[in-house]
Amino acid sequence: MPSQAQNDQDDHRRLTLIIGVIVVAAAVVCALSLMAALADPPATVTEAATVVALISMIAVATMVKARVRIRSTTHSITWNETAIVVGVAVAPAPWVVLCTAAGVAVAFAVLRLPAIKMAFSVGKNAIVAAGAGLTLATLDWTPSKLIDFVDLVGPIALAYLTATLLDEIIAIPVIAIASGSSVRQQFRMNWDLRGVGVALRFLVTICTLLLLQADPRLLVAVPPLVLSLHLAYSTRIRSRTEQQAWQRLARTTDALNVVDLDTVLTTAITQAAELFSADEVEIELRDGNRAVRGGTGGITFDGPTGTPTDVDGTIVPTPLEGHDRTVDVGVLRLRFRGPVQLSEREQYTLRTFASALCTAVRNAQAYAELARVANEHAYAAAHDALTGLANRRHLLDQGTEQLSSRHADGVTALVLIDLNHFKEVNDTLGHAAGDQVLVQVADRLREAAQASDLVARLGGDEFAVLLRGLPAPAVAAHRAETLLAALHEPFDLDGMRISVEASGGISVAPSTGGMAELLRRADVAMYQAKRAGQRISSYAPTRDTADLGRLTLGGDLPRAVADHEFVVNFQPIVDLGTGEVTSAEALARWRHPTHGMIDPLRFLEAVERSGLLPAFAEAILDQALIAAANWRDAGFDVPVAVNVSPRSLLDARFPGSVLARLRAHDLPPDRLVLELTETLTLSQLDVVDRVLSRLRDEGVRLALDDFGTGYSSLSLLSRIPVHELKIDRSFVTTMESSAEAAAVIRSTLDLGRSLDLDVVAEGVESEPQRRALWELGCVAGQGHLFARPVPAGTLLAAMQRGSGGRPGALAAPLHDAGAVIRLSQNRRQTGRIRLPHLPA
């Protein structure tokens, strides 16, 4: 695309060529006229006076003008054609051509106008005079004869029309090139005013000729008449010009009322170039070090400030400031190739335009800032702040859109990736190191994924990759292998090389259930991989304990909560030495109307994923606290233990709900024990710490369930403020045959004594196990030896019935009251535990 400077150079060449052609044509006309005049020169004083009068009249008509500025050039509307037509009516045409050239030259010399303008004006008017003279000659016009008005109007009208058309045909193309507009536009511009001017000047021409015929002395009335008409016409032109200028200003300010900054600048450049007839317009913005230049044809430069411009000459700068002049966003510069002095009206228009542009720029900048902030917020809402990957919300949105699209090609699948033992990195090296590992994992997954894939971080150490456009479902497994292989190499972490293993679950888009079901199935497959010790597992409906198609649990959950289908059984926890009940653990069951009693292992995962966990937890807690209150009213002040889902601890509202239920049932907080699983992989989160701390501070007791089965039991104890440890049943069951199990039990008991924690053994099923645990120092236990999980009323009846006539006891004591007990030396052994032989 040619630059503005190149366009200006082309216009200058075309303008010079046209003027050259006009000057050459005029020179030929003047030469022919000179030859004719020499053949018939002025012979008398009257004829000589006529020549002088013609030159003077042409000169005066040239100087009496209405000026119009186009860019740096001022164009004039004169009375030349009136003087020329009067001249050809009273004198030979060759004389008039020469007198016209001489008169125009004299006028330009007096006004000291540029030579190129003089040459153009002399040539144009000489050609106009020749055309008018030739028209009268064609009509056999004799200048000396006197005719009446009717005979006068026709020939003079044709001559005047010829002169006017020649003037327009020669002048308008030059004006169009100089103003950078089209010839058609210039012909149409102000046509009504030009028509009125032509009519007025023709009327003056007729009046002048009639006065000359009647009495030459009446010519003294012509100058005042001409002056009056000229002033009126000039005023009309000026009024029309100002009206058009204000209309263009109004349209321009309306056009600036947009919120896109580039559009504002482009509109301002093009409109200002037309409004002020400038060769170039420049807008310099202080914010952003940006300068924009151009003209009526559009933007020619958009870059940093200080870049040189191709347009040299007059510069008219105006600050871009508001009406109160307290805000200055930049500067507007009008550039002209020649000397230009703006009129008072143009200066006021420029200030008004600059103020409107200032407002438009500020509005556009404010809108751009708002849009930027909105985009940042939208990006932040859809992306993970640490890794920059898509977050869960964005994954669900994109997946839903993909699954619902009718035009989606290929198969859609999801790979869910979870880092194994990642919590140990946080606990050992700190959260900063863990964050670095997560960032590197994200980078590797992003590099291993294809362009059509969407990589997301769902939270913690869990990632997901949405695979789109797969040619076949089997390809998902291959792609998943590629993703997990990217995590195989160790990670560089502050000079250390750390290996992080991962498990992955694959699911292909289901026919029903949408994105939520796709994510659930991938989650099921991922946990299947973890349980099986595999790196990757594909979703298998036959192994999905929460498969909606097999058990319809998901759809039944809302009804189960509303109809109170979840019931609670209680397993007592007893003092191993005395056999007395010290507390009871609440165990939830689902009394399904179709499938009967359902074990919690089959429905807890579905509850956690359904969004009904708060309602479920509150229902179980209510039943447990009602049972504890009934036991207390019956004389047995037995605390109740309730298992807590790790996801409940991520809800900051959970402590308030627990405390509200305690108050509702008039139970002190220490009558409730909340059992936490050791698989609580999110215990490092601040919200979990706050939840547990508030519960403990309020008096609720905390227990760590299944202790010893995880990878970081001791690190959990350093963070979770528990009161009680529960030894997992797997260690109790194998304590006789496994030295490792015995060592875990002994270490747990020693740890409990050191930290002043209660220790409860789970899975006590025989008297030898009971006595062995008691001799090791374990105070409490629970298991089938004492009672299976039973309804609250059944447990109350068992406590009322008692054992050996002792209400509240479920087993005989291991020793008589007040007896001296010699503990076995096995307590200090580190190998297998030998179970003592008890009397029958």
C-alpha cells in the first residue's frame, strides 16, 4: 500500500502536469491573439483607453475575491468572468485575451502571490476569454453596434455560459487534486451557491452593458453594486462554509463515540484531515508512547513517538485536554505543506474537536482497561493460578460443550492423573518445593499433550487431560501412556532429582451422564489403578461399585436422604481390662427399599461425588447424637464416635454445623469423637487446619482412624491435633504371626503414652487378643468379641443387661477388683507376641 507521502508526490506531479498543459494552451491562445491584435492594433485614443480600461477592470476583478483554503493552498472565487464577458462584448476578442492575461498578471504581482498560481490563473483566464470571444464571434457579434435588451441577453448569456463552464472545467480538477478529493465531489460541492453566484454576476454583466449603451457615465454605479453583491456573496459563502464545518464537527464527534481506541484514532485522523483540510494529522498519546499519523485516506503510521514525518511545513499543535484542562492525554497536530493561518472559527473548531477527542480517548482507554481486567478475571476464573492450566470449571465447561456438540469429530475421552505419595514431598521438602513439582508436572503434560487436548489441574496433585477427536476409543490408552511416560524422568528441584510416580484413569465419553459422568468414571478408573498397583487403568463397569447402571445409587441418593433411608448402627468400644463400655462408634448403613442393607463401602464414594455429603453427614450426626442423648438419659454417659469424610473438612462451614447439632441435642462437645482417616491427603491445606483447630478448641475430641496403614502417620500427628489413635484391625488380626504387626502395635502404644493420647485397638475378636493387647498397655478396644454393630436401642439394652451383673459392661474383667497384676515380660519383647492361655 503506497504511503501518504507517495500519494502526495503523485498528486503534485499530476497537478504540475495539468497546470503545464493549461499554460501551454494559454500561451498558444495568447500568441494567436497577439498576431491578430498586431494586424489590427488600437488606432485611436479611445481604443487605447479601452485597452487600459480592460486591463484595469480585469485586475480589479481578480483582486476582489472570496477566499477558500484547501490544505495549504487558498483558492479564490473572483469576478473575472464578468469582466471578461463585458470586455468581449465591447472590444475585439484578441484584445480582451491579451488584456485578461495582463490584468491577471498585474493583480497577482500586486498581491505577491506565488508564480505557479499566477501562471495557472493567467492561463485559465486567457482560455476563458478566448472561449467567450469565440462564442460571440460565432454568433456574428459586433462590439460597436448598439442593440436592444432582447437581442443583448441571448448572445451574452451564451458567452457567459461558455466562460463559466471553461472556468469550472479547468479549475475544479486542479482543486480536486489539491484537496485530495474526487472531481465529482468538487463539482457537486456548493453547486447551489455557485449557481447563485453565476446568476448574480451575469446580471451585473447585463446591467453593465446596458449602462454602457445608455450612458457611459452611469458606469460609476457599477462598482458600488459589484461591491455590495460581492460582500453579500462572500458572506453567504462564509456562512455556508461555517455551517458545513459545524455539521462535519458534529458528525465527527458522534463518530468518536466508540469504545475501541484504534477506531477512535482512525476516525479522528481521517475526519480531522477533512475538517481542517490538513495535509497530515498526527495524534500523540502520552500513555503508551504511541503516535498515529494519516490523512483523509487513512492511517499511514502507527508507532512510537519521535519518528520523523514526511510532511514538512506549518504545524498547528493542540493539547488533548478536557474542558477543565485538568486532564491531558496527548497532543493533536495538524500539518500543512505550506504556510497556513487558521481563522478564528477554525481555531475554535480545533479546540472543540481536541476536547471531544480527549474524552473519546479517555473513554476508550477506560473501556480497554475494564476489558483487560474482565479478561484477566475470566482467565483467572478458568485457569489454575499456580500452573496456568485450565481448572476444573474450565474443563467441565469445555467437556460439556464438546459432548453436546453435534459437529464434534471422533471420540472424546478423559485421562485423570494423580501423583502418588505427593504429600510426602510437601511434608519433607515444604510446600514451595511441592509447588515447583506441580509446575514441572504441568509443563510436561502440556508438552506431551496434542494441540487438540485440554490439560487441566483439578486441585491438589490431581490433573486431567481431555482428549478430543480420537479416531477410536483404543487410542485413548496409547495417549494416556504417552502422558504418564512424560512424568517418568526425575524432576530437578533445587539441585535434587526427585522421582514422582503417578496413577492414571481413562474413561471414554458415556452415552448418558455428560461430562460429570465422564469425570466420575475416570476417577473410578484412577482409583482402580491405585488399588491394583498399576500405572494406568481403563474404566470397567464391572469393577465400578458406584456404577449407576448396576445399582442406580446416584439417582436414589436424594430420595434416600429425604426419606431417612440412611440408618446408624453402633459398635461399642470397651475398656479391655474391665469390659465396660467407654464409647461407641457410629457406623452408617443404607436401608435400600430394593437392594436391602447396603454397606458404606458401596455408597460413600457416590455420596461424596453427588453433592449431598453435607446433608448425609448431618443426618448421620443427628442419629448418633440422639443415641448418645438417650443413653445419657438412661444412665450411661457414653461418648459417640462418628467417621468424617475428608471432603467435609474442606468445608469451612462444617464446624458450625457440628456445634449446632450438639447444642440442639444438649450434649457437651466432649461427648462427640470425630474419627479422621489417615488417608487424609489434603491435611496440609489451611482450611483443614482451621476446621480441625476450631473443633478441638470447642471441646470436640478427634481420633485418627486406621493408624499405621498410611505412608506418613507421624507427619499427620504433627499437624492434626488428635486425642486418640485407633490401631487398624489388620495389625490386631496378625499380631500373633507377624513380628512387623506386633512392632507396629507396640510402637503405637509407646507413641500414645509419649503424646498422652488414648489408643483403641480395632478388630478384637478373641480373648487372647484382648489380654495380649491389655498386657501391652492398650486400654480400649472394639470388635466382635464384645459386640457387632447394632442399633442404638439394642446397644442400650445390652448395657442395661450388662455382664456378670454389672450394667454397662459387655465382658468379664481380666482381673478382680483390687488384685495385683503381674504384666507379662512380653511387653518388652520386640518379636512375635505369644498369646497367653486363659482359663476357660
